Amino acid sequence: MFDSNLDTGTRIRNRIIQIALTVLFIVLFKVILTVDAGLAGLYFHRWYFFISKLLRTALGQIPFSIGDVLYITWC
């Protein structure tokens, strides 16, 4: 998971940056959807159906959760 050449301080700093970026993207996404009701409506009424159908078709045959794999990879 971690490079063996990195010292503990660098690992901790990288982990803090990773957590901060995750929180930043979540907050940014929430703010964008809250502030701009038109964008939220566009997403939920137009894009969501297409994206969900595409992902169900593409990933429906895989016997495990891709979200879990992404989460484990990110952590």
C-alpha cells in the first residue's frame, strides 16, 4: 500500500492530503447541487437516468462492488 522508502511523516502527510481532498470534493459537490437548483434538476431529471442505466448495464455482471474496490484503492 505504501512505498517502503517513505518515512512515517511523509506517509501521514500523504494520508492527511488524501482525506482533505475527499472531504473537499464531497463538500464541493454538495454546495454546487445546493446553490444551483438548475444544475441539480438537470442532473436528477436528465443525467441520472442515463448514467445509472449505463452503469447497471456495464457493471451489472460483475459479482462484486466496484465502489468498494475504488474505496479500498483510494484508502
